[in-house]
Amino acid sequence: MKIILVGFMGSGKSTVGKQLAAKLQLPFIDSDAWIEEQTGSSVSRIFELEGESGFREWEQRFVSQLNKEPQVVSCGGGLPCFNDLMVNLKEQGTVVYLKTSVETLVNRLILERADRPLVASVSEETFLEEITNRLSAREPVYQQAHQIIETDGKSIQEIVDEIADFRSSEFAN
């Protein structure tokens, strides 16, 4: 079975995904890393050269190339929200939404916003509002996941264990 992690930027998808893959002894693939490897450019540079629409086309290519093999997949924050990709992801495996509060996201992202093209130019004064608005717009799509994990106050290991336990119970049914 494929486990696909979705959630807002900064929710921990890559970190959780790597540890979950190690625990389950499955390959790990990150959509942003795959796109960077295919293009030879950083996500930020792709946004500069091709714009958001060009980047979303790369995300579509990423989803279409996923194989049937069991693996853990970390998706970029916007990936499931465009081009009906959430529907495609749900057909390919168990989609897990790492639900993280706006406050936690802001605390994580404010320090690394330069590396995040969609918020790189957002001022500190409007950062909370920008994250709140983007998360609110994406939340209905994220909520379609098979499993929703509240991440606030949990360690990476607790989140990994919760996903692994859900996956085990899913196969038991």
C-alpha cells in the first residue's frame, strides 16, 4: 500500500515521511525533491522561470509517474489542491493529512520563508493573515484525506506511530 502525506507547507510531511518510510521499510519519495531532480532547478527557481502554473504542471507529472509499488510519498503543500490531484492520490493509496494549526505553521515558516516561493515576499506584518487565508482555502481539499492527524503537541515519532497503526488496522479490516 502507498501512504501519501498531504498538508500545508511546514506541517512536517517530509520529516514524517522519511521516518515513516524507515519504520515500514518502504521507499520514500518527495514531490518537490523529484521535481528539482527532473528539472535541475530549485522549486523557487521553477516558480521564477515557469510561474506557479508551470510548477503545478510538474506536480501533475509527478503524480502521473508514481508507480504501483508500496512507498511513502510526501506531497508539496499545494499539490492536492490543483488539477483534481487529490482524487488521483486517493485512488493510488491511503492519503494522510498532517493537520497543523496556523500558529504552529507561522512559527515554523516565518524562519524559513525565503525558501518558500509562495510566502517568500510576504512581510512579517501580514504573514499570519497570508498563512491563515491560504490554509483556509486548502483545508476543504485536505479534509478529503483518508486519515487526519492532528500534529500539534505530538512528536514526530508519535505521528509516525499513529499513521503506522492506522495502516495496520486498515489491512486488518
